[in-house]
Amino acid sequence: MSTESKPDDLSDVPKLVFDKFLQALAGANAPPDVVGRLRKTLLDDKKFTERTLREAVLPEEQPR
């Protein structure tokens, strides 16, 4: 038997990975507003398209 801890619900794994990624960004002095927008996009809205991620990172860039 393994004593390794496993999440009860595997759907929490992406949340844990994204949360660690966002913590690393904040620790690397990424702008807090970018980290906040990414957090909302990845964890709250759960949108992973190129468009939504681009809007989170570069909000001033508008499609032509």
C-alpha cells in the first residue's frame, strides 16, 4: 500500500497546477494585474483558449 497522498477528485489537479504556476509568476515579479487576470481566466472562468489567455496577458491588444 502506498501512503502517497492523492486528490479525491482528479479534476482538482489542473487547479493545483495553475495555482502553482500563478504563484511562481507572482514570485517572479510578474505584474499583479496580469496574475489577477490570469487567475480569473484559468481558475474562475476555466477558459483556456488562445484568445482568452491573450486577453488576460495583453488586455490592451484588441483584435483588428
